[in-house]
Amino acid sequence: MKSNTYERDYSRQGNIYDPIRRQFIEDPTEREYLNIYTYCKKRVPKSIVQKDKEAYERLLKKCDGMVSLYGGKIEAAVSYDLWQANIRLTLPFVEFCNGPGYELLRDIMENTDTFCIVPCGENQLAADITIDYFEELPIRREKMEALFREACEQSGKAGHLPDEESLAELYCLLGLDSGKEWV
């Protein structure tokens, strides 16, 4: 009896994200849109989420064990600039098998915000784990609107203020148009 196989080669199509990412970063208006959003988000007070802190510490310990077993490298940080915790494992291969392996993978899937495995370097893989770690504290609506105006003013000085439609979209993204509860 012949084996039933399925194979498709999509590699020639290339990575659809590269041109989109490049366009977004190179377009001054799009870049300024991101700058305004980042400016506002960085200034909103935040606190550490205890559950996420515990998940980070637990996963760091488990991942360190995996890396030492497979002969890789681990880098981890809690970033007060990006407001998240990151763990990066660099390994010759990644395998989740048997009880402890599945348990680690389940822990990653249930307690993180992103998990991505990508090739890096020759014969290496990087497994990136991101945990939000922080939550925004409520601030007065007037304060958030003031931050938004301040960010737009700074962008206008740089000469790359997004159009009104983009600003309206950003205003919504920051929750200023909704019935969101502001203190």
C-alpha cells in the first residue's frame, strides 16, 4: 500500500510581512502614527500583574532547564520601556515531547501573550516568549486627552502629523472615543 502524502511549496512566495513592515516603517506618516501611540502608552501609569510575574519567573526557571539540557542560550528581561517581559531561547533544535515537555509547552501557551520560533544563525532556532507583565492603571480622561494632544503637537513639530482619519483611528485605539471607564 502506498503512503498518502501532502506537500506544497510556498517558499517562493516570500514572506508577506517583510514588505508590509518595511512600508510601515519607511512611511513617515505611519511611523508618526506609531510614535504618537507609543508616546501616549509609555506615559500611562502601569502596575505589575502578579499572575504574569509568577508566570515569568516559573517559565524562566523551566526554560533555563531546557536550555541547559539541549546546550543552548537563554536571555530574559523585564522591560520598563516596552512594558513586557521577554524570554529568548537559542537552541540547536526545539522539541516538546513526553510529560515535562508537554507541560512546559502548555504552560507557555496558557500563560504568555506570544510564542514564536524562528531560525537564527546557522543551525540555530530562537524561541521568543512574551508576557505582558504590566497592566495600565486608570487615569483621568482629561489626562489621556492631554497626552494625546501633547504627542500630536510633538509630531506636528517634526512635520509628519498623520491625517485626520488616522488621528481619529488612533484616538479610538487609545480608548478615547468609547464608553471606556476613565477615572
